[in-house]
Amino acid sequence: MRKNKVKLRGHYQAEIWNMRVLKIFCPECGEKAIIRKSNRKHREVSDLYCACSDVECGHTYVLSLTFDHTISPSAKSNKMIGSMIQNLNPEQRQMALELLKS
């Protein structure tokens, strides 16, 4: 990751981190490609409109980007807590509720 300066109105006023990590390659020539546009179809599906960076190739194409599975659950999600409570027997559920209330 490298630091880039953002040029605003002719002056370097802010610094940002270049977080570009997704590398796309042209399926025709194998050179790097650039994502020109994205179209979000669903929360978990997007179309990426790509163009080859090799001017002699000039290939443009669409890639589909989809969510596959979770590696580490979000700390913001309550789904994990709900599924854990559902797996408890009634006595354990009551004990959990009492612990949460105190």
C-alpha cells in the first residue's frame, strides 16, 4: 500500500492511502485491465465493466462479482446471536436472558 497525495485546486491538501487491491487481467491478452464502471444488481451481485490497458488490444468486457461466503462474521450482525440462542435448550435460554438483563 502506498500513500498518494490528492491534488485539490492546484495544491496538495490531503493525503490518502491507495487501497486498490483487486487486480483484473484481460482474458484476451493477459495485460492489466481497468474497471471503468460498476453496476450493482443486488446486495451480493455487481457487474464490473472493464477495459484492457493495452491500447493495441482494446478489449472491453463485463465481469460478474458475487459474494460467496463469510470467513469472519460482522460484529454488527445480530444473526449469530439469534442462531446461538435458538440452539440452546429452554433452561439455557432462560439463563442467557437473565444474564443479558443484569
